[in-house]
Amino acid sequence: MGELLEVTNLTAGYGDGPSILDGAHLSVEPGKVHCIIGPNGAGKSTLLKAICGMLKIRQGDVKFNGQSLKGLRPDQILRKGICFVPQERALFPKMTVRENLRMGGYSLDDRSGLERSIDEIEERFPILKERRDQHAGTMSGGQQQTLSMARTLIIKPAIVMLDEPSLGLAPKIVQEMFDIMKMMASEGITILLVEQNALMGLKNSDWGVVLDLGRTLFKGPAPEVLADPRIQELYLGGKKAA
Amino acid sequence: MEQIIQTLILGIALGGVFALMGSGLSLVFGVMRIVNLAHPSLIIAGAYVTYWGFRLWGIDPLVMLPVAAVVLAGIGVLLYKLVFEREARSAKYSEMTVLLTFATAMIVEGALGFMFTNTQRVTSPGYATDAIFIGNVFIPMGQLYAGIVSLVIIGALAAFLKYSRFGNAIRATTQNRDAAELLGVNVNLVGIMSFAIGIGLAGAAGALVSFVFSFFPAKHWEWVAVLMSLVVLGGMGSILGTVLASFLLSIIAAFVGVWFGSTWSTMTFFLALFLILLVRPQGLFGEKPELA
């Protein structure tokens, strides 16, 4: 079966620095939420950045619908339907909410269609309609995160990659973000989630992917990963490793 | 009272020209993080293009303005390709651009001096020395025209940045380069185009400068600190801020000139630069400076 996204033996790093990812593998299940967990420095964010083209692939390959993404620029990869929401939320603080949404559809050439899509998104996320003429930088953390996630929907992506959407948000708001994420998945969008809070991340995901030292240790259904004693010990603050 | 109004008018007229001189600098800094010390020297180059059009063929400086803008925009693209593009990925990018633009300023000055000598020049269309009198208050026509044209150009630039698709991409790149790239903006193209527009604005400003001031190749040194003070007070990269700062400082400078003598009027800008950096380094509309 042709996989939607298939990462094989991926090696990547920053600039001329050492490789952070060193032989990572990943295959995704369409329309499911995949939570990538692992200790600090395991290469979780690096994996997402390599997939979206922000980092050069040194070895290995990333295939989307059977086509290699190697050597493509981020804007070219975006046009294929892979959206990345980085940790810093990637908003334009001094542009209005509406302008931020419009930038989300920058790659679309159908401008009137774009305005319609923005209207639709405003209907679905009333807070964005309410704040449409406000500068994005003046919104709360949760609202900003809502904006950056909602913005991905404009291009009707196949895959959305979220790098720590919970960062700096109150627990109650975090759950709202996960709910938006699950709603996106229920519409057929495949989600790759990187989450520092592995417990929360896995509870809201279908699949768990464990990364360490730049390699994929294993992938399994999220409940199984949650229950795995190794994971309990290493990442979930269960019994300390001896 | 009359003197106050008179001074105010002269300050505003000068502010309009400075606003255009500074806005190109601000745009280039905003998008590219290049502190373009060569900007004033390129304004002088624009003034020469205008001067020769007027001198050789009698073309009005305001008609020469688009020509100067296009010629300088072309030079901008060339400069970008030759000098800045290869540095864009360097870790010491900001430091390098200060040195590179400084060197560029010297080269431009040298080239202009070599081609056109160091004689003081000024284009002198009829209106440059005309004035309207309202009572005892006079409005110099040259500065009035220059101020109006300058504001029209800045207005067009602002509308382009606010409402056009590419203008939005430029603003987005200024605010968050990575995010813009992730949303499909070709940030390299945005870089080249903003550089071209910024230097084109220097050319346009040069056309106005050519009949408002007398100029010679080394004149740009006088303007480096002046323009820096405008851009810093405005908040690095904020064009609206630069425009407001231009009016504010030009009006203050005009009054300082009247009250303390014209020697002190230029000092206003230097002193302002100094004070702004001490008191409010982010300027009127800038971000708080990052420590990193």
C-alpha cells in the first residue's frame, strides 16, 4: 500500500552541526493523530522541520504519496498539502487576525475562493471573527494557538504537524487545543503532534511514536504506548529507572 | 507668531523629504535586517541621475523621479545579487552587512566623484526657487512639491504593503521570516524585491533632494546619522514610525535652527539618536530589542 507519508532512515541536523536525527523511521495512518514523544534532544522537532523542508535531509528520504520531498523548499512542500505549525506559533503579531488567515492561504491562487474559506473558518471559530481586525500579537496564548491551527485549514491540508501546541498554555486551554486537533483529524486530516507532556499528548492521540537519540524506538497504538513499562519509566514520570 | 508658523512650515516641508529618504532604509532593514549605511550614498546617486536628465535634456526633476527610481532599483538588485545574497546564510550576517554597506557607501561615493567630480550641484527647475506668500509667511515651492510628492509615494507604498498580496508577504516576512516561508512565501524573492523597492525609494528621494539641497558625492555622510536617527526613533523597520519621526525631528530641528543657530539644527538629529538609544531603544513603533 502506498503510504501517505513515509520517513525512512532519515538523517538531518542544523547548519553544519552534528546530525540530530540519525536514522529515524515513521509511517503514518491517514486521518489519525500521531503523538511523537521522547526526551529532550531526541529530535522530535527536528523530525517535523525536516519533513516540512526547513532542514535539509542529509540521508534517507521522506515520501509523500510515494513522491520524495527531498530537496524541496518549504513553500513547495506546503503546496503538496503538508502544513507545519512551529512552537512559536508562527503568527504575524502586527498583522490583523484576518490578515493572518489570509497569509495562511498565500499559496492559493484563487483569491475569491480564499476569502470564502476565511469566512468559513471565522464561522467555525467565532473568536477569530470577533477579533478579526485586532493585531494577532494582542491576543491571548490560547487564541493565538487557535489562530495558528485554524489557519492551516485554509489550504485544506492532508497533514498538519504541530510542534508543542500546549507550550505556555493553561491546562484547560491545552485540552481545547487538543479538541481542535481531534476535530481536524475527524475531518480526515492526518496529525503529527510533538508533545513534551507525553501523558497528555498520548491520551489525545491514536498512535504513539517514541523517538530517542534521533532514532525511532517504536510506534504503537497510543494506549499501548502509554501502558508500556519502558515508557512509564523513561518519559512519563512513573517508577524511576534504576 | 509668524516666525513660529514659518519655522513649522519649513520643518514640515523638510520632514516630508526626510520621510521618503528614511522609508526605503526602514523597509530594507525591516525585511532584510540590513542596516544599509549605503542608503544615503544611493540617494545621492539618484540625485545625479536626475541632475543629468535636467542638465542634458532639460527634463523636469519630478519627471526624472521614476527614472531615478527604476535605475536605482536596478542597481539595488545588482548589489543584492553581488554582495548580500551570499551573506544571507552567514551566522555573522548583521555584522557583515554593516561592513559591506559601509564599503558600498565608499565605493558609490568614489565612483560618483570619479565620474562627476566633487563640484556642488543642484537642479534648478523654476519652482525650486519660487515661494508662495501668505501674509508674511512664505512657503518655498520646491520644498512644498518635494514634500507632497514624497507623501504621495509613501502613501502608495503603504497601500501596496497593506492591501496587495505581495505587500502582505513583505510585511509577513518582516514580522516572522520563518512563518512566512512555511506559509509558502518565497522569502528570497521577497528579499530581492524589497531591496529593489527600498533602493528605488532612495532613487526617488534623490530626485527630490536634487532640487531641495545642493549635493556632491561626499554629502551622504551628513545624512547617515540623520537617517539613522529617523529610523531608530520610528522603531527599526516601521515605515509609519519613520515618517512620523521625520516630521517630529525636522520640526524640532527647524526650531533649534531658529533659536540657536543653524549649526545646531543638524545636531538635533545626532542628539536625538543618542537620547533615543538611551531612553527608548525600540523607538516609537519598534519591538523591544532582543538581547540575543
